[in-house]
Amino acid sequence: MNLYQKIESKIMVLGDKLNNNVILMILRDAFMLAFPLTIFGSVMLVIANFPYLDALIGIDAVNALKDMLGPAATATMSIATIFVSLGIGYYTSRYKKVEPLFGAAIALVAFFLLTPFDMTTASGEVVTNVLSIERLGAKGMFIGMFASFGAAFLYAAIVKKNWIIKMPPSVPPAVAKSFAALLPALVTLTVFLILRLVFTFTPWENAHDFVYQIIQAPLTALGKGLPATILAILAIQLLWFFGLHGQIIVNSVLDPIWNTLSLENLNAFQVGEVLPNIVNKQFIETFTVGLGGTGMTLAVVIAILLFMKSRQLKEIGKLSAPAAIFNVNEPVIFGMPIVLNPVILIPWIVAPLVATFVAYFAMSSGLVPLTTGVAVPWTTPVFLSGMLATNSWQGGVLQLVQMAIVFVIWFPFLKALDLRNYKQESEEATNTQEF
């Protein structure tokens, strides 16, 4: 086995393990539960904060519009941890083959049991019997995940031990399921109530602040840096090169961090504060490998259609173009092919890394506004997605600059591949004519 085969086998094994990891699969599905809800909130937020809207309808009308549409974002994106907790409880219970609806409810209550019911106002006054929105969003994301997984697994384990109240067959199914979940719920929630009491004797006073300070803050600080982002992009590209879905695998690991960073930006954007994070979920989806499809290949499709001569590449370009406009590029990846094709490994790896660095520099230097945390559907075409993500036309222009960079890096490699294919096709045509 040569070095290339050894690398391939190790990456395939690692990719398969990550792709089939139960915890990561549940996390991925749980975040997708919140997707349609956050899109609704994002659309309303975009409308309320549309660029130059004050010049069209006046500042008073804009403020009135924000007051009307603001609750849409608060009721969806600002409390995303609730949806993630429900999703984790549901999908964990379904995986364990116990009643998923009760698993979801128990997971959510477990999260609330660890959540402080008080908050400190701007004047320093402590208000009790209230839930702080920030603890239901970005600040509570990690404790929400830990609590929901713990509660769902504990609930499922108790049910599996058959510690349930069984009702006669004549009892309606809904009533029977409620009684079956009674003892597992009592035991599980009692454990979390005890945990809440235990944390009152610690310096943090509650589980939220403990997890945020010890785990979440360091992880998000690491995840929002350029080195971690470059490593993530490199991993995505390498996994795709070996035929594994890089985004699904890497996103499953890093989505909790990126989504938390997005919520922090969103909270700042809603109150008009400085946006804190360059890297977040929207940055990754809109300005890195997802720009024009995996590996930023919309620019590759354009280059093929405009400048390549071989019949094979032309056909791939024609087939890929409609989907590539909406950031779907499997026809390119498997039709060129990109998978396991050493001829184009260099541009496949280098182009997204350079383009990502340019986007990070453009935002860190202030040339382009940061992404606001507003969710943008990943199928949104280039330029429009950049505008929506940054709430500015500069975001769209940045995407066009990135595509030009990808085009330049890919072009000589595409041309070499095109010449090889064209020569081969010409020889085949000559041989056919001779016969």
C-alpha cells in the first residue's frame, strides 16, 4: 500500500466514524428542527432592517415596522436553545426506541430546571421569577445541549429497565403513555432538581454560568478564530476529495459553536451594538466553501462554459450550471470528477482557503460589514446571499471578489485538464473515422 492509499484509508475511517456518530447525528437533526423557525424570524428581521429603508419610507415608519416585526425574531432565533433542547430530547428518545414526545418534553424541562429564574437589570436590581432571553439563546446553548442529552438518555435508560406504570389494555393509548412516562419523568427531573440545588453552593451559583465560563466561552473563542476556521475548511475539502460529505461531517462537530456565535451577533444586531464575531454559521455558509456550492465551484462552472473546449467538460458545465446557481454542485464533484482526481487536488484545496482568508481580512479590516446572525437559506444565489448575510451590498461584492479569486486559481488546472481531454477526444474521433 503506497502513501496515498494509506492517507485515503485513514481519512475514510475517520470520516465514517464521525458521520455515523450517534451524538453528532442527533445534534445535526436537532439543529435542523429550528431551521424553518429561524428562517421565518430571519425574513422578518431582514425586512425590518432592509438597507436604506429609512430613505424610502422615513425613520418613523421604519421604527414602527421594527416594533411590528421584532417579536418574530425574538420568538424564533432568540430562543433557539429551546428548539434544540426539544430536538435533542426527541431524536435521542427515538434512537433509543422510547416515546420521543415525552423524551422531548422531559429534556426541555431538565434544561429549565438548570436555568436561573432571575435576572439583573441595567440599574443593578435583581428581578425574580423571570426567564432571561439570553439564557434561552446564545448563552444557554451548551447547557441546553448537555441537559437535554443527559435527561433524554436517563429517561430512556429508566424506560428500558421497565420502571414504568403499566395500564390495562382498555385504557386509551394517550393515557397509558402518560402513565408509562410518569416514573421515568419523576426520577429524571428529580436528578436535575438536585443538580440545580448543588450548583447553588458553588462559586457560579448555577449550572448555566458554570458551563458558559468553563466550557462554552473558551470553545467559542477558539472556534471564531482564523486558524480554527482554516482547519475546518481544509478538513471539509479533504473529506470531499475522498468522497465523504465534508460539510455534514465537519458541521456536525462545529455547528454548536458556529450557531452560538451567530446568536451573539444577532443579539448585538437587534439592539444596534457592535457585532462581536467575524466567524459564525452565516460566515461559514455564505463566504467559505458553500459559496456557489461545495468548494466554491460556481466559478469553476463559469470557467468551463466560457473557456473550455473538450466535450466532456462542456457537458459537465451545461448540466451543472442550473444547480450551481443555487449552490448545489454534486454534478461537478462527481462528473468532472473532483473526487480522487489528483490533477485538480491543488485548486480544490487552495482556492477555498485563499478565498476564506480574503473574506476574513475584508471583515476584520472593516471593508465589509460582519454577518448579522440572520439565517440565510444555503440555496440563496451568490451576491444576494452576501447582501442578506451582512445587510449590506458590500457582502455581495465580497462574494464576487471571492469567485474571481477561485476562477484565477482554478483556471490553469482546468486548462490543463481541458487540453488533455480535448486531445483524447480528437484521437478517439480520428480512430473512429479510420474504421
